[in-house]
Amino acid sequence: MFNLSTLLEDGARSVPEKECLVFGDTRLNYAITDMIASQVANLLVSRGVRPGDRVALASPNLPYFPFVYFGALKAGAVVVPLNVLLTPREIAYHLEDSGAKALFAFTGTPDLPLGQRSFDAFEQVESCELFVDMPATAGATESTIEGAETIWAALDGMPGTFETVQSNGDDTAVIIYTSGTTGRPKGAELSHTNLMMNAVVAAGLVNPHPDGRDVSLVVLPLFHIFGQTVMLNAALYRHGTMVLLPRFDGDQALSLMQKEGVTGFAGVPTMYWGLLNAARAAEPGRYDLEGIAANMVDAVSGGSALPARLAEDFTELFGVGIKEGYGLSETSPVASFNNPATGAKPGSIGRPVWGVEMRLIDPDWNEVVKEKEGDEDPVGEIAIRGHLIMKGYHDRPEINAEVIRDGWFRTGDIARRDDDGFYFIIDRSKDMIIRGGYNVYPREVEEVLMTHDAVGLVAVVGVPHDTHGEEIKAFVIPKEGAEVTAEELDAFARERLAAYKYPREFEFRTELPMTSTGKILKRELREG
């Protein structure tokens, strides 16, 4: 019998007075954080939530997230984290699809009225019985949403202790919805064991600070599995301190790194790009970059491929190498890691983490291997097996049969494997461009363009073409203060790429469409 809430409860027992959460001027130790989570558990039980019921949670990186996340787990419920950018229609879909019985939502802001959107969705779904508003002002008992109850009013009088429900390790703990780039979003069911094992593995990959401090800047959205496992659950397992930042901003991130003495950071590549830009654009003396670099001992990238040039530039400025990991919502998420402690290679996602197997397969599930010495490295779709694989997509038996076989999960990511067992992502299979019958992987083209001194960020996609089927187009954000023309980039690419690979079209932008987790939305670029 086992419950993922042990992560928080162990900290409350072992280091009750240690700071757990930092948000602005609010500083909460482990004992208080666990006490409020226990109050949430008591509230849920008092309102009829039973083990196995779904509790939806719509919140950015605020103390509310761990309060409700672990409160629901304590009660034996299943947490359904929701992307904070969803519309009422989309929220209603997630509530109906997951069968959520309760919904906790942050009130939001005038620009992002998350609470009202959530309440509108709640009223559309009869099976969802409880709505709780989490206001911007801590302790507020009056909701600004007509007909809603605030969490502080609901928690009034609730005991601060709770006898945690002892779940089975393979019981579902969290349902994480995928982004839905290939149809309507699907909920990946992750068990208590999936998430605990991944937290333990992820925690063991962190570089310790010489003086024992462990302070993480948590800007990866906690409603996303990367942030949830690497920045929340793994930090709790280490009894670390989490500095919460609801939305990434390069200047705010650097300010918090300096103020709080942050020792660890994890982000998607666009966040590292944002940190670099903020540091370069800042007036001299605004940030103590040497001090920030002296504290920082751990930097991890995931979510999408990390351009080699970006990694080099970050290391040059901040003095710490970025370790690249790989995984998906369906894998809890950490599946492989480019770990300097056991050997690392630039541009690689490393080798499988403890307890995990990886292989390359063809469309018919056959393993792709090097036939004989001297052949090129094998290339295929990554398949993964181990303690991290989801139980399956919620209520999607047909799709589960397509993507899971004999414990192996096929990822949709194309990679090559070298003789030392290191994997190198080539691209998402769905992002591959077929130009005149030739396969072109956008990441390879992006890596080349990123080496140009004037290029800050680039995304390459395939666009329709009358004779070639698809043509290659690059969307480019120049570096701050730099100037570059399409003709210059065309000549640069022609020298470095085969004739069928270099872009024929360039478009310059000041920004690129991104998801709330910082991934570039190539679908929107393709659709114009």
C-alpha cells in the first residue's frame, strides 16, 4: 500500500521547519504546507469525494497547486491538472472526459479570467459536483465569482491532520492530458508507482550544491508532467525549497535567482533563450551574473530538442552546462538523461535512466539495429519500457492497443543510436518534411541555422508546394540588435546543407507561437 502524498508528508515529519514553498513574500515550511493539504483532504471527504474520484485542478505555479494536488492524493482521489489557458469549452471537455467530481480553480486575472472560465465550464457538466474558487488574495472568504465558494471559506474549521488513504501502487494518481496535436486531448493515467519512481530517479540526477543548499526556481508549469515530476515531486523527495514563478519572464527569473540564491533550474529551450536575452539586454550591474552563476549547480532542459549553440551560449555566460533529458507525459516523464556523471555527449538525450529500456523500432514494431560493423547508426522510432510507462490513455482502449505492446510504448519520436548506446533525437515523426520524396528533419536544419551569429531562435516547418509536395520554410527571430537578410541565411544554409535540405523560404518574426509550457507551435506556423 502506497500513496504519492508520502513525498510531502515525509518532509513534514523530517524537516518540518524547513522552507518548502516561496512565493513573493509568502514563505511556507513543510509542516504548514502539509497541514493545509490535510485540510483540503478533509474538505474533499466532507463533500463526498471518495477514493478513485477525479479532482480537477486549474492553477498556475502558486502554493494552491501543491495544497490541492497533495490534498486530493491524501484522500485517495485522482488529480486531473488542467492547462491554465483552456477555454470554457475545453475545460468542460476535460471535466467530462475524466469524469471529474470536483474542480478547484485559481480566480485568475482580468487578462486571464481562469476562475470564471472554469466556473462556466463547471456549470455545463452535471457530473462535476463541487467547485472551489482559489482567490488571488490569501485568506479571502468572499468570491468575486457569483455563486462560487472560496477555498478559504471552505477550509474554515477543517482539521489540519488527516489519515491518508493507502492506495495500491498501481492505482491511478494523476491523469495528464496530452496537448491534442493529433486529435482531441487524451488523458494519460499515471500511477502512484509511476510518479514516485520517476521522482526518485529524477532527484538522483541533480548535482548537489557544495554547502548542501537545494533551492529550485519552479517556472515550468506544474500542470505539465515535466514541472510536476522534476520540479515538484523530485524537489520534495530531496526536501528542497521551491521558489514559485507563475509565468516565465527572463528578467523576473534572473531577479529571483539572485534574490533567493537559486541552485537549480529546469526549463524548455525557449526559457534558456529568454534567460540569455534578458541577461544580455540588461544594463550593466543590474544583475550579479557571477553570483547567480556561483550558486547555480544544476540546469536541465527537456520538453523539446535543445539547440547545441543555445547550450554553448548559456554555459559560456552562466558557467553551468545544461543537461538534456527526454520523456513524455506518457512516461512520467523522465526516460533518458545525458548525465555527465556517467558520460555525456553534446546534442544527445543520453541513455535510459535506471530501470528503463529503450530501443528503436520500425512502423511494424520490429527492432531497428545496426546490421554490421561500419554501417551507419540505426535510425527509428523510440520505444520505451519500464516502471515509468503509463497505465494507458483514459477510456481509449483502441489507441492503447496501437501504442503499447508487451509493455513497450511507441513515442512517435525519431532518433539514432550510436555504438555507445547514446540516443540522438532527429525529430518528431509528425514534424518530418517530405520534399520531393526526400525526408528532411527540421531539427537538423534548425541546428545549422542556429550557428549563424545573427540568429536567436528558429523554427523550420514544411509548407505545401505544387511540385515537391512540401517546401522547407524557416521562421527566424534575429538576436537582439542583430540584422540579417533572407539572402544571407540562404547562402549560409546552402554551404552547410544538402540541396534538398536547405530552406527556400524565410520569414522574420519578433516572436513565435508557443504553448503555455514554452514549446513552439509548429502546427500554427504550418497553417499560416
